[in-house]
Amino acid sequence: MAETLTIWTLDWVPPGPRGFVRDLRLRWAAEEAGLAYVVRTIAFEDRETNHLDRQPFGQVPFLTDGDVALFESGAGLLHLAGKSETLMPRDTAGGAETLQWTIAALNSIEMVSVPWWFLKVTGQAENGLASWMDKRLAQLEVVLSKRDWLAAGRFTVADLIMADVLRVSDVRARGERPATEAYVARVTARPAFRKAHADQIAHFAAADSERSKRG
Amino acid sequence: MAETLTIWTLDWVPPGPRGFVRDLRLRWAAEEAGLAYVVRTIAFEDRETNHLDRQPFGQVPFLTDGDVALFESGAGLLHLAGKSETLMPRDTAGGAETLQWTIAALNSIEMVSVPWWFLKVTGQAENGLASWMDKRLAQLEVVLSKRDWLAAGRFTVADLIMADVLRVSDVRARGERPATEAYVARVTARPAFRKAHADQIAHFAAADSERSKRG
């Protein structure tokens, strides 16, 4: 019997990041693809050093799948996409377009939005990355005003990752971008997102109870 | 006859970015893989808007390969890796490890190093991203102190992209990291890098002559 697909995350996080910890991306992809999986955890305490043998940057999630072990949520998504036509079309052109937009989410949008957000939450609300980010978001608004899905005329893993990058409230609040807002609403209305999101919230809430018992 | 693999870049850039325009990544990968390719160009003038039908963020490079058209250098690299065992091992675990480190270069290292560099060159030498970048670079130094190549015990496309991210002089100057420095030297000593680099330099230098003739 093949080893079960396992998504590794933290055993607990404070309320702030709940619903945004990136194991959500892998849960969501597995739900879309109908792949069975289990969730296992590493300790929140000493999280930056307690699993460096598995993740050299001390982050979650990581994924194990038989003899495959992967960190980087984007890599995990592409690995799962290789197992499911729901996530990535099997024709060469459609697969390439999906790959292109998956990388665009990671390396053209998130590469600006996450550092911008990091500076913002560390006290620089209007920082030197704001105009660059606003430009990228405006360029993406043009794309999304012309189509419902990024690649291949249908939902793919590219929409999963792009919507996950865009749904961050600070990013959504960054100006009026109606096509992008409709896109985020459309992608996150999918049952697989709702289940993955609810499951992550429940996972961390259950850990609250455990921690209060330990007192 | 299949359409030739075509790498699209700008027809000219000022001296500063020469040797760093990202068509280099695709030239390098094609050279490693022994794939025949041609280079075609779009005009530097109005470059942010003159090819939005091909690249919605107004950037280069993009790649065409028969009926496949791809922007995002990372996506182009993974597309080429699918055509060449030199770039990515064919066994599942080795392929996954290569994918993981390719995404790590794009979404864990470059996601910090490029915004940090952008703030630096726009006047904020010590900006709010410096400590985050230094931490990531230190974590990577630990990895590189234990192995010569990131994935599968040999050169892969993950090394190509990681070395390209790390070879930026401002990043190299960011503290003493001997294993990283040796790694960058090792990867960029490859004949395929040297050829791709020299070809890009020559490409833009030739355009200087054309421009001076046009007066």
C-alpha cells in the first residue's frame, strides 16, 4: 500500500494567521483533486529550528508522498498538479499556461505583495514597494477583466495559488479592482477552498483546547 | 518540422543590467540541455506596453516552443527541464527535489532578495527587508556548507536558478558566506553559463553599434 499523502503543518498558531497558514494551499489542492491525505504536525515552539532537517528555512508546510518529500508550498502544488487533471490540464499548451500563471503568482505578484505586507505590518504602511505592487496589481486587473480563469479557460492550480496570494485583506484593500475582487470571490467560493479553510481553522482551534487543558 | 525554440528578449538595454537580463536563464538552460534555440527581440522603447499581449507585466523573457508560449523565466526553466534530464532527473524523488529547490530560489530567496535590492537601489541601503534577507541567506549557507548541489546530488535547473539569484553583486556583498560564494563560483563556472552570459553581452553590444549608426 502506498504511503498516505501527508501535509505537515504546525500544531498551533495564534489567531492572527489562522486561515492563512500555507498548509491551506496543499489541503485545498488535495480537496480539489480528490486525493486522500492526512495532516501531521510539528511543534509551534522552537518552530524555526525544530525541523531544519526537513525544511531549512524553518517553515511550513511540507509534503510527504511515498518516497517524495517536498517543502515550498508552490512546489507541493505543482507536485499535486502532476497527479490530477483537475489541477492542471494534460495537454502541453494548457499545462504550460497553468505553469506560467502558477509561477507568476509566486514570482511576480507574491514577490512584491509579501515583502510589501511585511514592511507594512512592521510599521511602514507606505513603503518603497507600494508603487511597484500597485502597478503589478493594476496589470493583473487588466488580465482578470478579460477572463474568469487564468489558464486554459477553466479552474487550475494557477487560480488556487493566485487567489490565495490576492485574498490577503491588506492586498484586497489596496484600491478598487473590481475584476480582481470578483475573481477572488469566484475562486474562494469553491467547495474545496471552503472545506480546506474550515479544516485549518478547526485544526488550530482544537489545539487551543489542548493547550488550555495542559494549562 | 517543429517550430524552433525561441527566447524573446529586448533588442537593447543600457550597460547596467547587461549580463543580468533574465533571458540569460533560458539561454543557459538551453545550452545545458543542448537544445537548439534562436533569440528574437522586442523594442526597448515602450517596453512596458509594447508586448502586453504576450507578457501582461511588460517584462522579458518569454519563450515560444511550437504551440507553447510561456512568460515567467521560472516557468520557462521548468518547461525546458521537462525536455532534458540534464536539467531535471527523471526519477520521482529527484525530480521533486529539483522542483522544490527551483521554487525555493524563486519564492523563498528571490522573494526577499529582489525587493531588498529594489529598495537599496532606490535609496534605502538599510531597509526593513535586510534582516529577513540576511536570515534566509544564513539558512542557505548552512545547506550549501553540506553539499555541492542543491538537489539529487548533481547539477540541476535548481542550481541554475539559485546561482542566478545569488550571483547579484549586492547580494554577494552581504556578509561572509564562504559556502555560498564557492557554490556561485562552481555553478557559474559551467561552460553553458559562460556561453549564455557572453552571448547576452554580445547581443546588447551589437545593438549599441546599430543604435549609433541610426544616430
